[in-house]
Amino acid sequence: MTAPDRVGPTVVDVQGIPVAYEVRGEGRPILLIHGWSADRRYMIADLEPILAAEPGWRRVYLDLPGHGSTPAPDWLATQDQMLSVLGDFIDAVLPGGPFAVAGNSYGGFLTLALIRSLPGRLCGAALLVPDVPAADGTRDLPRPITIHEDLSVFGDLASDEQWIPAALPVHERRMVEEIRAFDMPAYRLADYPFLERLNANYLPSGVAGRPGAPFDRPCLIVAGRQDSTVGYRGAAGLIEELPRATFAVLDLGGHHLGRIERPALFEALVRDWLDRMERGSQAAF
């Protein structure tokens, strides 16, 4: 019998939290971690068309606590606790054996923490517009800039969509529709009191919060040159820690790379990362 390409969504209990996740495909496992206030739909929209075309990957998309369909309990208030929940989720859904991980923005922040805390289990990692704050929590950001302005493409923005023009260095109708279709529904579900609580304790302690030994598996770091949300300079500082990383800073790119701003180049970079992991698959998986 052929295994179904899609299983889910489903729920697993992790420290008393019903964590929602979705599995697609069969083969080598890859964990996909969305960004701050987003949910798994963002990663599915960005990466599923690429991953589904590459045979042999079992894609696990989750909703972090306080995002999407996963609630955040009152006791969850620090990044260390979030990483503990994420680690227990991995033990429950991806027990034993190696896996790959890709994270967007805050998901990239968590991906870096996994590289530092679980290096022996990872066969590769992709940090997509990752949030890499300095040790004091600050971010070195480029000034916001609009390269190609066309305010007519925005139409009638809702009150919670007023941020969109400033977030895009290039204005195109397609970009706006993508944000409205896949981003805004998640942003409207997010638990913002929880996120404020977590933001007050944003930096993890221990090995997850400081540079570790060089991680010598295939990695990808993609940043936007015009990203005024998390910037690109923090990501550039990871080069020595990730000696097998392809590092790309994309012009005409803000914080919405992938399917929205630079889809063709983004896809090529992700496919190259997958290919590099597959070349070492006998040793890694």
C-alpha cells in the first residue's frame, strides 16, 4: 500500500500542551518551524511546493504554542521553556535518528538554538530570514526603504494591514495577496499577551544561547538586504559557526523572502540545500 502524501493535521500532548502539527510525505524527516505570530500555513505556503517536488522527504509542520491551533499555557513565559517544549515535541514526533530543520524568522532563531543544543541529531539546517539578536537583545537593522513604490496595489487595507507597505521594499499586487492569504489569518489567531510575555524573556540561557562548536552539516542562511525587521548582519555573524553554510543576502528582499519577494532565487537556494544534504544522506540519515 502506498503511504498517503498528507497526514493531519493532528495533535500531540507535549507538557500538557496540545501541539498541532501536520505531516506530509514519506522519507527523511524535516521539521519546519514558522515565525513570530505566524503558524504552519506560512511554512507550507513557502516550502511545500519545493519539498513536494523533491522525493523522499517527510515534512513535519507544527504550530508553536501561542500560534495557530496550539494554545499557550499560562506557565509558558521564557525562551528556555519554549525550547523545552520544542525538544519534547521532537522526541515525540521525531524520536531517535537524524532529521533536518528549517525555520523562518523566529523559527530561524529556534533553529539556531537546536543547532547548538542538538548538533548530533541534525543532518542540516536552513535559517530563512533568521532573527539573530545580539547578546544584549538588540538588532542591527538597515533603515526601511522602498525601492519600487506603487501604493495603488494595496487597495483598501484593513486596520491590521497598515504595516504592509512599509514592510515591502518592492510593491506588487501579487505580494499583497500572498500576505493576505497566508499571513494575515495566522497573525489574527496569535496569542499576543503570550507573545509579550515571551518577548520579555527572549534570549535563551545555556548552550542554546551562545555560539557552539562549528556545525559541519549542510546549512543555508538566506537574508533580505532590505529586511528592517530582523536585518541581515546578525545572520552574517553565523558564518564561522556554520562552516558549511551557503549565505545569501538578497537585494529587493525584506522580511518576506520565499514565495512573496524573491521566489525563484529562494527556490534555487532551498533546492541546493536539499541536494547537499542528500549527497551525504548515507552518513547522515
